[in-house]
Amino acid sequence: MAKVELKQPIVDEIKEKVDGAASVVLVDYRGLTVAQDTELRKNLREAGCEYKVYKNTLMKRAFEGTDFAQFDELLDGPSAIAISKDDATAPIRILNNMAKTAEALEFKGAIVEGTFYDVDGTKALASIPSREELISKLLGSLQSPITNLARVLNQIAEKGDGAAEA
């Protein structure tokens, strides 16, 4: 059996994982401790993201002809990918939070909904709140005027009761 035949299932696996992904983040994981790597994988898994280390040559082959081919020049040295099918910024936020305590973890780049972001662009994306946070902020801002109105009406009603008693 030729080496190519052995590698093809891995190339197909990578293609399948990135197909339809909202975002794929490429990182250099060199220097992470086992504990840091375990924590990172756990946090990504809990957020519904996949994190995997593949050989660069296999990723290059899998990315051929896709938006992810933009990673080609970054596929040098140890590389891992974090993939999210749903929340485009989830893997970026989680990796960024981990990088605060694990200096060894470095962004190489990201492709979010077909658009390539370099290291600085990826770090900027990390500051975008999650969809849930944005929805809760929106609901909070919608609820605030209603709460204030109810409070004012209650105060008017209380004053009205006092005037009626006098």
C-alpha cells in the first residue's frame, strides 16, 4: 500500500471537518504544557469546537481549492486547527483567553466565514462578544425602558394613593 493511500483518509477527514465551518483558527501550540493543552481541549470541546493537530502537508492537501488554501504560507512548524461550525468567534475567544496564561500559544491566522485574518485581525476578533452575550445585552437594553416606565407608574400610583387619603 502506497503512503498516499494511507494519508488520503486523513486528508478526507480534514476536508470533512472544515467543510461548512463558520471559522477555522490556525495556532502554534509549541511549548504548551500537558495541563494547558488538556484545559484548552476541554474548553474548546465544551464550546462545541474541534481542536486537532495535523501534519502541515496533509492540511495543505485538504485545503486545496477551498477558502482555507489561504493558510498555505502559514503552515510551517507545529500547527493545530480549531474548528467551529456554529459560533464563528468561539474558538478565537477561547484560544485568546488561554493565550493570556499560556504565552506559548500563538495565533497564526483565522478564516471566518471565508475571510482571512492575520494574527492582529484574529486578536481583534477575540474581543467580539459571543452571540449569547450580544442577545443578553440586547434584551437588557430592551427591558430597561420597560422597567423604568413601570417604576415611574408605580411612583405616580403611590402618590395618587397618598392624595386620596388626605
